[in-house]
Amino acid sequence: MLRLVDDTGYRRDIKAQANLQEGRHALARRIFHGQRGELRQRYYEGMEDQLGALGLVLNAIVLFNSRYLDAAIAELRAGGYEVGDEDAARLSPFVRHHINVLGRYSFLAPELVGGLRPLRDPSEPDEEEIA
């Protein structure tokens, strides 16, 4: 009798799925930082609205990250860098360090060529390095 725990491939699949879920939850925690991440509505519909808004913002960030990851990979490949499909498949759209969760936001889409802002030039220092 084969135990599923002994199946290396199955264990890797389970770990990969768990890592995806943990990445999603970590991004959601970063977004949902107000009120210490607690639902504070006194009525059920208000809690549903709060969770629905969190899901909408979470999905928008994942879409944003996915589009820019795809653009970055395409630019690297066009520049002659070899980016393997297996390496690109391991990239996560749940990265969150570049997301500013404090302050005011504008969701007006400027007229951009191709719909994306230009990618950062890797030869230039990061904003953090300048300050």
C-alpha cells in the first residue's frame, strides 16, 4: 500500500499549492492592515462588502503584477537574455513589496502606449538607493 506522504511528486504538488495560498494570504494581509485586519462591521452585509472590496483589490494587484511580469520577461528575452519557461513559471504574481498600502490612490488610467508604464531600467539605482 502506497501512502501519499511517500509519493515525492504528490508532496511537491501539495507544497506548491500551499505556497501559492500562503502568498495570496500574505498579500491580503498587507492590503487589509487597517483595524488590525479585523472585520469591524456590526452587520453581516457590511462584512460581505468589506471582504468583497478586499477580494477586488487583491485581484487587481494580481492582474497588475501578472501583466508587468509578462512585460519584463518579454523585454528580457527581446534583449537577448535567456529566460527559461520553467523559471518564468516559478514567478509569483503575489509579490507585494512594491505596493503602497498607505495614502491616497488614483485609479484613473492615463493614456499609455500599449497600456503599461515603461519598465524600470535595471542599470539605474532604485528610489530607495537614491535617498
